[in-house]
Amino acid sequence: MADDIEITDLSKKYRICHDPQTMYSTLRETIALNAKRALSRLRSPFSALNPSRVYEDFWALKDVNLTVKKGDRVGIIGRNGAGKSTLLKILSKITSPTTGHLKMRGRVSSLLEVGTGFHPELTGKENIFLNGAILGMKRQEIRTKFDAIVDFADVERFLDTPVKRYSSGMIARLGFAIAAHLDPDILIIDEVLAVGDAAFQEKCLKTLNELGGAGRTVLFVSHDINAVINLCNRGVYLDKGKVAVAGPIDICVDAYMRQVQTITLNWQGQLGDDHIHFTKMCVQGDNRRKFFYQNESAAVEIEYEILKPSKEIAISVGVWNQRNQLLAHSCPFEGNVKFLHKGKYKISLMFDTELFYEGEYFIKLECTGHHNRRVITDDIIIKMPVYAQNPNNNACRTNPRSGISLGNRWKMN
């Protein structure tokens, strides 16, 4: 399959100014400031301000090499300031690279910021024609697709209202509808889905999947890992302006999450009292990734040491969602037989991740002793991200809230 995009040794440099007088000044103030500096150099050439201290070179991108094949849906991920938006601006021809080469084949449509290309004083209808023309659509083409654009954006009641009165969500819907109906060979999208509601995001992801299935290339930047995994088959993980990992999307997401997670799938330490010490808790699967797909099995493993046997020790694990709501709870033993002898122990709880809607969950260890006194003073918590590997066949992903699924095992009597 042919490459739609070829990037070779691409770099982008910006100059950062550290002198407030230089950053914010009128032409008159700039001339006066330069005259003062020239006079200062004549009077004291060695004490004059070093220009290298005023300006600093910042490489937003450095030696980026990428190839994107036709029909790939590429998720570009990374921390804030990693160079994601800069890369998309270069691909969209908004800014030029400092060094390197870029080849793109086909019609390109970009949606980088909410409201890009819209005139606030014009109505929604007028902005459809204006924005479509900016993106390269013929007037007759816009007329042909006008009804489909309006229907997708769901702004029919507000077509004659100036865009300045639109909410950010309405502007995002309208901008995405125009860009998607351009029939581009390459569609570039940067975080614009973040302002939409759940129904709009679902509609957008479905459209992007259809574009990819029709052989169109999609470049998608988002901090929403759920959306990236659901949409993209390939990924690029940028770190400090450089390509850290490029390849299948699950490999890129795993590398990214290993760098950004503060609460991980593994806890190690020494917590407890004079009866019991906990040394490790982790959640493991059939793979070494830092997340799980819904069709995989997982196991919570706990390691502890009994120092002073007691019948009153009780441990349990709870699964919590991001709203700090308890979703599930399990106690490993009946009768606490494992706490009657000294020694080191390892226990595990097996479960299926298909029970969970996609999202991030937290598994918390609890332990009580005499009169239900808390044994663990600090929280022992591990994170368990669950994603949908095949969104087209997953009915659970339409639920916007993290929770437990009852599954799909229905029978007709």
C-alpha cells in the first residue's frame, strides 16, 4: 500500500525571548531600546547585555522520521508540550519546518482548533460556505453536501444565527461536519472532540472509522486514550519533540502510559502492624501491557507476611471508578484460616475484564484487625485501565460511565 505521508528529518525551532521589554513593545519603544543598548555598548562594551541570554532556541520537533500508509488511522499521543500540535500544524501547512522534508499525497482537511476558519459575525449557513471554500471545496460541492453537513452538526435551528452566539460544542460540531464531508484523502484532527458531548464524540468516532475503512488516512491527536484506542490502528508517541515509539497503537499506548502513570499496576512496600505486613499488590494479565482489553483475563495478586497469628485479621479488595464509587468487593477467605500461622503468603483473585465498561479503575486493598481497626494506615491502590479492542462489536462502549457490565449472555425461551 502506498504511503500518503513521508516525513524525513523534520525539525521545528522557535526562539524564546526572556526580555519583557523586547517581548511587549511598540515600534517607538523598540527603536529607543536599541539606541540605549548601542550607547551602553559604547560606554561599557564588556558589561553590555549578552544577546544569547535574551533569546533561547527551543526545538518543538527534532529529527522526526515517519511514514503513514494510505488508510491508516494514526493516533499521536504524548505529554503537553511534546510537539503534537506543532507536527499537525506543519502537516496542515500552517507553519513551515525549520529543517527536513515533508511529502503528502492527496487532498488534506484539517480541524486543529474550535472555530478555525469561522467568522463570528456571519451566520452558520454563511460560515459553512466560507469554511468549505477555505478547505478547498467548490461552491457546487458545498451545496450538494449542505444538508448532510447541517444534519450531522445538528444546528438546523440556528443556521441564521451569527456564529458568535454559538457554544463551543456547536462550533465544534459544525467544524467537524464540514471537514468530514470534504471527502479528504488525509484528515487531520487535534483535540477538537474534547468539547463535544458523549453522543457527538460517538458520532465523530464512527465517522472517522468509516473514513479509515474507505481508505482515507486519519491523523488524530487526543489525550483521551479510550478514543485513541477505539479509533486508531497505528500510533506515534512523541516525547520532547522526538519520536519515542511508532508502530501498532497498543504498543505506543503502553509505552506512553509507562511514562505518565503515577498510580501503576504494581505496588511494593512495607505496610501493616505487628500482626501482618503487606509487601506487594499487582494486577496481571496474559500480556505485559500497562492496560487491559475487555476480552482478557486478569488477576489481582497480594503478597503478605503473618508476624503474629490472629483470627480477627480480615482482608479484602474493592474496585472503584474515577468518581470514587465502590463498584465491586471481594474477600479472599472464609474463616480467616490463612492468618493462623506465621509465614509468607501469596494469594490471587481471578476475574474477566469483559465485566467492565471501558475506563480507568482503581483496586484498593483493605485490612482490619481487632474491633475492625484499620491495619493499613496508607492507601494501597493500583490502577487498572480497561479499553475496548474492537469498538464495532462492543455494545458496552456507548455507556459513558465506568461500571460493571452484566454481559451479553441473553437467552430466548
